[in-house]
Amino acid sequence: MLGLGQRLLADRSGATAIEYALIASLIAIVILGAVGALGTQLIATYNSVTAAIPG
């Protein structure tokens, strides 16, 4: 039983999976922020083009 406890304490695969999940979530947050900012700029550009077209 002591060997099992030592193996569980030495196993780091769960910690690695959590680290990868945190990195992936941070990347997703950055991508969502960039897409949101780009979308806002794109809407402003379309609005200025629409306003410039006579009609």
C-alpha cells in the first residue's frame, strides 16, 4: 500500500493536463478578445463606407 501512495504522489500527468487546459483557455480568451476588437473595427469601416456612398 505504501508503494501505491508513493506512485500517486510521483505521478504528474494530471498536473500536466491541467496546465495544458489553462494554457488553451488563455489562448482562447486572447483569440476571442482579438476577434471582438476586429469585429468592432470592421463594423465601423462598413458604416463609414455606407455613409460615403451617395444614395
